[in-house]
Amino acid sequence: MKRFLLFSSVCFFFGSCLVRKTSKVYPVIPHPVSIKTTKGSFILSKETSIVVERNPYEKEIKNFNDFLQAQYSFSIKATHSTAFGNTIVLKPNMDKAKNEEAYSIKIDMGRIEITGSPAGVFYAFQTLKQMLQPDRGLKITCGEIHDAPRYAWRGMHLDVCRHFFGVNDVKKYIDLLALCKLNVFHWHLTDDQGWRIEIKKYPLLAEIGSIRNETVIGKPSDSAKYDGMRYGGYYSQNEIKEIVAYATERHITVVPELEMPGHALAALAAYPQFSCRQAPLEVGKTWGVFEDVYCAGNDSTFGFLENILSEVCELFPGKYIHIGGDECPKERWKICPKCQARIKSENLKDENALQSYFIRRIEKYLNSKGKQIIGWDEILEGGLAPNAAVMSWRGTVGGIEAARQKHYVVMSPGEPCYFDHYQSKDKAHEPVAIGGYNPLENVYAYEPTPKELKGEEKGFILGAQGNMWTEYIPDFSHVEYMSVPRMLALSETLWTSDKKYRDFIFRLKNQARLLDKMKVNYAKHF
């Protein structure tokens, strides 16, 4: 017994040593780049004021006040007065060469000074949210933080095609991204099982393409059963604008994904004339890959897609439009006279080259609209479009190849970036998932820049993102369960290279109280 007690004491001691002293005071995720504490505390209360000489930070202040009101039932006023008292002072970043997302916080007993651009100030407020400890009377220990992210693309994806989530759910998802200091929301809006965005020129996309007649029960198979219930939904253009504005206020760029040339069954059910067979089709009611894709030999197909993308470009102000490009079967193309004629007239080698032709043609149009394309790593097949960025999901090989070709890359390999995979080995007590095993520790250990890249090649890795596919995720509470806390682990990987897993878990357990207050249905595998 004495030996056991001694062993336990030693384990506890060394386990405690793996937790930073500063983390016990500032349990912030992601961990700041530079952090130190001093004696004393700042007490946040309704008597606190925010002092700003001029107010380029109106939206950032409003977001912080909305949080305070929701969680602590008070807000604080903003003023231009330099009067003494309990204040948070916002100062602009005067170093134009500094990272726009960088910030610093200096905490004294009667004053918090935050320096940064609007994006930096927003992230500073996210840090303050996590530093508040309700059990300590909203005291914040005095100290100093200097912080900036490691990667430019820090993203999360959400598939709303397999299952649809309303405007308020999407906003809550964006709030989770913001708390984690993630800055890209990849919104998967079209697929075989549903078209989710209003296109005014083509109303049947919403009227027909957004609704499937029924949905497979459980995993697809030859003997699969269906629920017999119509299922659907789409976002109006006004709702799209509302969500984009909401994300923009939180310094999050929305990247829409419209799948092409494959995963197009919902669109083709509405407009079958743009398929190779030009026969009646049905919105996909099971999961998987379908052979009916956009006809690459029909010029009217490109006119159709360009008209759609013209409206999409007006709705999304960001640089990138995601065009999918993945899992496109070539069976219809192989027997389609128009596609075969296209291969011959363009002197293409084969159907893979025809897909490359398709992607290049779409890219040329989007470039003319001031946009860049990004697609899944299949767009490498047959030759990569000149200015395309690649999202590497089938492992890291595609990302490595694209970076070596001097194309920008977002790393998103299935392991460990697919959050629709199981997060516990005890699958019997977990909700049904698509498969795989992707625990929190694996997400945390991930390094986005492949070791195979050397020198300037590394600079083409923009960052990484987690993907949330929803075949087996029917409601938003389930989305939360599958994404949190793995989203927090990924956020730390993308923000700082100074990672310590035990230290992260200590901070995560502290932040669980905030997640509880926010009513987030997170997984508790930590």
C-alpha cells in the first residue's frame, strides 16, 4: 500500500509539472504565444468602461458585450473619455508590418490595455472571455499577453446537404469558430442529396433540388430501408447575406462550396438537360457517389454553371470559391458523344484530362470575377488549373504535390481532420458515425506542414481545417458533440507550435465550464 501511495504521489507530481504555471491562471485555448502573470487582479463589472479614442472597434465591442449580457447579465459602456477608473483601453496597432490578427493585452489592477487591429482586438476579446472565472468574481489576474496565429487558414467545414441546419444553428457554429479564433467557415452548400442555396435565375434548384423524397435508414446497402419522408430546406439569398455578415463581424471568411463536375445529382434532378443522359433524375436519397454528373461536352452546362457562380460571387465577398472536384465518376463521360467529342476537339488524353479541362474552364470564369478556386485534391488529376488552390483530404500526398507545384494548399486529411469519425473506441456507447477512429489526442498532435516539404515549399501551406460531414448527424446538437472539443484541439495546432497535450487538457477542463454556460453539447472524452 505504501508503495502504491508513493507511486501515485510521484505520478501526480510529474503530471502537475506538465501543466504550465500560467495555464493555471489563464486557461486559454489556443495557448497564447507569449504570456506572463504578475501580482494583483482586475475585476470586470458593470462599472467597467471601454475607452477608445476613435471607434473602429464598434462591432468587436458589441460582440464582447453580447457575450457578457448572455452569460453574466450585464454589459459595459464604450466611451471616448480618458477618465480614470476601471477601464479597458483599446489602442490601434501602429505597426503596419505586423500581422493583422496579432494582439497584445496588458492587465493591471485598474486597467486592461488591448492593442491590435480590429481582428486582433476581436481575438483579444475572445481571450478575455476565456480568462473570466465566475467562481472568482470575474477577476482576471494581472499580466501580459502577446499573441499572433501560426497559420493564415484556420478553418472548419459544415455539410448542410446531407442534413440541413437552420440560420440560428449556423450562427451558433460560427460563434464556436470565433471562440476558437478560427477564421474560415467552409460551407458545403450543394451535393447529391440536396441543393441548399437560392439561385434566382434557376428557381427549380431550390424548389426541386433542395428536397429528397426519402432518406436511407442506417448504412447504405442493397437491402437498405428508407424512411418514406420528404426532407429538405435551403437558404434564401437574404439568409445567405445575413450569415455572411454575421461571420464577417467575427472576422470569419465564408468559403462556399458548390460541387462540380460530380456530386451534382440534386442540381440535375432540377435541370436534367445538363446531364449526359438528359433523362429524369431524382435527388439522392442514399449516401455515396452517383454516376450522373454534369456533362462536360455540352457548352450550355458551362453557361448554366457560370450563371449560378455569378450570383454566388455577389453573395460571398471572400477570395475563394470552392468547386469540389472530388469523386467524379467518368462512366457517363466515357459513353457520352458530346464528352467524347470534347476530348477529341480539345486534344485531351482521356476523361481525367476532361475533368481538368472542366475545372480550368470554371477557373477562368471565376478569375474573371476576381475570385480564386479551391478544390479537393482530385483536381490535380489530369493537370492542375493555373491558379487553383488545393484542399488535401486523401491523406497528405495531394497537398505535397500541389505545394511542390507552387500552388497554395489547405491540409484536411481524413486522419485526423474528419470530425464525423468516432472519437471513442467504445463505439457501442457512441452515436452512429461514418466510421474511422479520430480521438482528441490525434487531432492535437497533428502538424499541418508535411515534413517532406523543404524551403519555400512550406510557404504554400496556408493552414488546415476540420471537416464535418453529416450523413449520420441529423441535428445540430449532434454537430456540436462531434466537433467540440476536437475543434479546440485543432485551433491550438493552427495557432501555436508550443503544444503540450497535458497542459491543453488542463485548460480544456477549465473551459468546459464556459461551454456549459454556452449550452454546448460537447463530447467529454478528456
